[in-house]
Amino acid sequence: MSKDQLIGAVILVASVVGIVVYGWLLYLFSTLVLQVTAFVAVALILGILAWIGWTMATTPPPMPIDFAQQSGAASTSTEPQEKSSEGKS
């Protein structure tokens, strides 16, 4: 068995054990488990949104593209320009 297969088997077993433990806890302490689960889910979503907001707020904007310089370089090209296909259907 390769290392990747071993890691996959460990993840599979841990997931099944997690499902069983979660179900058992849900049966014994349903209200508390549901409250904790809902809190963790909402906290993860809001945490991801906060991280995206932080990244957007602290990342400098990209340099503007100078279209005049690009179009000037294209017009001085020695390659022939393609004809328009307006008459073709």
C-alpha cells in the first residue's frame, strides 16, 4: 500500500468514526450538539468572509493598464492586419 493510499484509508476510517461519534453525541445531548454545530458552521463561514475582506482591504490595487501605449505598439507592427469579416455570413 502506498503512502497516499494509507493516508486515504486513515481519512476514511476517521470520517466514519467521526460520523458515529457525532450521531452518538447527538442522541445523548441533542440540544447542546446542535447549538455547537450551528455555531461552528456560522463561525467558519463568517471567518472565511472576514479573511476575504481582510485580503481585499490590505492588497494594493493592480497597476493601471496603459492602453495608449499598447495600441501604439500594435499599430507599428510589421504584420499585416486581418481583413474584416463584415461581408461574410
